[in-house]
Amino acid sequence: MVSSPSEAPSIVLHGLAGSAGLAYASVHVVDTRRPAVVHRRVQPEQEDEELDRYDLAVASAARGLLEVAERVRSSPARVEASILEAYVLMVKDETLRQRVAALVRDERMGVEWALERAIDAMASALAGAGDSYLAERSHDLRFVGERLQRALSGRPRGAMASLTGEPVIIVAHDLSPAETAGFTRERVAALVTEVGTRTSHTAILARALHIPAVVGVADVLAHVAEGDRILVDGLRGRVVVRPDTELLADAGARAERHEALERGRRAGRGRSPTTRCGRSVALRANLELPSEAREAAEVGAQGVGLYRTEFLYVDRVEAPSEQEQYETYRGVLESFHPHPVTLRTFDLGSDKASPAFGAAPEANPALGVRGVRLALARPELLLAQLRAILRAAVHGTARIMIPMVATLGEVAQVKALVELAAGELRERREPFPEAVPLGVMIEVPSAALLADALAREAEFFSIGTNDLVQYTLGVDRASAALARLGSYWDPAVLRLVRGVVAAAGARRRPLALCGAMASDPLSAVLLVGMGVCDLSMEPSALPHVAEALSRVTLAEAEEVARAIEGATESREVEQILRARLESRLGDLLEG
Ligand code: PEP
Ligand code: MG
């Protein structure tokens, strides 16, 4: 990292850590402003002509996207080609066409105007649903609208200047997946966008390409101009304009540590994770999209501890068919065979909604019809998913996991549906394995407290600390303002975890943990010390956790677990963990 700071004071802009890594380079601003749309009225006899133009634009935009998808498939971001294919489906969406046609016919709007109005209405409805996932999809819809507007205007997409010479930091209001997918580390040192979250496609792509990124930096364009040298810190989620010498030196040191870890991660591939004394620990991946399987396998994940299958349903007007699900699950199972893949039945509702379920709005969605409650309310959809999972299970080692279990009765009902699904497959003469383990997520306090009883019904447990923290402490997990309060180090949460460990141990039920707690190196040591030796996390965290565990013995981890027993506040737990482990794990804690 070359240091050439200027005299003016530094400005630190905060965003979200979209993709790990640091970079210091010159800014290249990408103009992604929406093209101006002409508002003109048309005559009734022009209606067909307008819609023909729309259909031509759809064909052209779809062709363009498919071409990029084709290019992406042979690039390092190939795993994300499916995102572009999803855009093709959105471009061709029949509902969108019907809305445009209605506006042309009834309001006499020119097709560009009608398209603008239709996209605005649909995107605002998604954005206003008070749901971060849907808000993200509204973003995708606007991108699709913009591709169509450009196709209608006959203007090429060329927002990107051709990049030659020194790698640059791309700064934009927003970047389309198509643009991001075309970047390489040789030409692009980092990305910064004003919008987006960690789960936005730009961030997902940046991670796949290993390009550092900070997203959601409001107003970054007001602070930087073409050619400015800025520091992008994709580990801490911030951007520094005119960094001073000290900041650059610190960033340089952290960048080196991050690179060393990355090298170590590549070198350590295939090594089974163990503690320093050789106690093996299972480290598995959490997957949202099947395309993440490749990275998970690359970092040595021993299978999938949590496959969030609901991401197949979100955004869909109709639930995915049994056959589509079968093929998707089969692909994931095959890529991890013989390691297990834990398929969580769809956990929809609350922050993950699907139009396919047409659920009524609720005052408190997090406490409403979500997870297994929604699945039991729509047994036909759960049955289709269970049939797909059972069929796919022939191709690997599958486990079925039920989300948001609060009572024993729910497990019994799902069990009965698994039996029913198996019976239907037998009638259809479809092959499936006789024994697919059925387990539950422990993420509601009642499930944790009843773990001993649940252990009679469920064949395995996985603790979901994200929701367990939310429901134990009454803290909305999406609230940035309450983030400090909602800590997985809270003694109440840890006490529940201990109870589950004891209940699972007494009944010899396999126990895992798949909340974000598992991806934190300090917590991973604590959990192993508490007896949780099967951890599932986002693939990028796995090398750090493996490295952390390799530096402590089981006896030391157990000693740490004992040391926090008397703590009464999360802050105290944190202090004890840091005092005991920071000297050995400090370099793993923030790159
Ligand atoms: C959890 O709640 O900890 C969990 C892993 O499930 P999700 O984050 O998908 O709600
Ligand atoms: Mg959960």
C-alpha cells in the first residue's frame, strides 16, 4: 500500500463491509444515473406498435443479459451467472408486461413512460414492505427497468469507461451485477457503492471475485471525485478520503495480515480442523444460494450445516416446483458427498417473505406466522419440498431440519408430513433412502428450555443464535441501534446454550450451532469449550475459525468456558474472552 497522503484532513465514511480486504488507489466514478424517460401520450391506434417496441426491447435486453451471463460463466465469478439468468426472467416477466400494456391502453402513455410507472409501483411496493430482503429485490427490479429503458432507447449500456493502467477503485451510486461480474482484481482494486447491503448481489459478486468492497456508503459521491486517492476498508466497512500517514500504515499492516490469512487459507485447504491438541471439530458452511457451494468446498467445509432453502422461494409468485427443488438440492448434495447437507425446510415469514404464500400482513411478523408455523399452515407446499428433499437424498447425505420450532407438537406434525411425503413417493415408485434424519433448530427459548423433551422427537439439534438472541432478549435482530444489546455473549443466551448441550448429550443427539456466533473466532473457542464441536458459518469465515481453533487446546477452551460461568453481562463475557484469548487470536479478529 503506497502512502502519499495530502495535507487536507481525512474524512471517514461509514458503510457495510461487503467484501473483505483493503485497497488504496485512485477513484473511478461510474455514472449509473437512470436515463431520462420521455413522457409522451399515444393514440389508441398506436397501442400495438408501442407493445411491439416493448417486446423487441425485452428480447434485446434478455439477449444482452444472457451474453454477459455467458461471459461470466467462464470468469472467476462464474458461480453468479445464475443471478443474471434470474434477471432475464424478470425482464421477461409477464406481470410487468401486463401492467405496461394496461397503462398504454388505459392511460395512453408511451411505452417508456408506462414502463417507468409500472417499475416504480412494483419496486415501491417491495421497498415499502418493511423487509430488508424485499427491499433488496426492489433494487433488482429497478435495475431490470433500467436495462429495458436502455433497450427501448437503443442506447448501449456503456456506463463503464474502459479500464486500463493502474487498478482503480470504482465508486458508484449502484452497480449492476452485470457490471460487477465483468471486473477483475487486476483492473479493479475495490468497489464502493452508495446503496446495497451485505446480501446485495454486488457484495455477493465482489466476494466471489475477491475484490474488497464497502456498500451502503450514503453520499460517497458527494465526497469523492474522479482521480482522488481513497482507502477502502472492506474489513471494517469504511472508506477514508485523504487518509493520513498513520491510517495508511495501520491499513497496510492489516492488509498484510489479511493477505497472509488468505494465503494460509489456500495452503490449509483439505486439512481437517482440529484444536492444538488434535480434538477434531466439524466446520461446515451456511448456504443461501446453491452457487455458494463452490466457495464452501474451496475453504474445506465439511458439508453444509444450514442450507437456507427459503431463498428458492423468496421473490417468487409461485413456489418452486418439486422437480426444480429436487434438481437444486441434488446438485448441492452431490457437490458435498459424502459430507452431510442439512436442508432446512423453508423458513419464510418475518424478514423473508414470498409472494407465493400470499400471507396477510401482521403487526409483529417476527412473532407471527413464520418458519414451521407457516409451513404447517401450507402443508401442500411443505409436502412438495419434503418429497423433493427425500428424492434428492438418494444423491448424497441429507438431513432435514425444521426452523423456528417452539413446541413438541410442531415436530410431531412435521414428522407425520415426512411420512406422508414418503408414502406418496412409494406410490409413485420414486426411490428415496429410508432413513433421512429429522432435526430441529433451537432458536426460540421454549425449544431450548424443552430440549430434553425435544431430544426424544428430534434426531439432531442445531442452535440458531441469531433468533435465539432476538427472542431471549427481546431485541430485533435487524436493529442496528440495538446491536450491542442483542449479543450472543449475553449470559442468558449462554445459559440456554449450556442447557441444550446437556440435553443433547444426555440423549446422544448430535448438536451443532449455525448462528453468526459460530463465525466469530473468540466464540468458536468458547463454544468448543462448552461442548459444541460442530459449527456452521458463512464460508468466508471458516478459515479464520479453523485457524483460531488450531491455536488452543481443548483443555484451554474448557477453561475459558468455565471462566465465563459467573458473568452476569455480555460485556463481562467479552472482557474475559479477550483477556484470555486476544494475545493469541488478535490477528484473526478483524483481519
Ligand atoms: C439463526 O436464527 O441463528 C439462524 C441460523 O437462522 P436464520 O439466521 O436463517 O434465521
Ligand atoms: Mg433463525
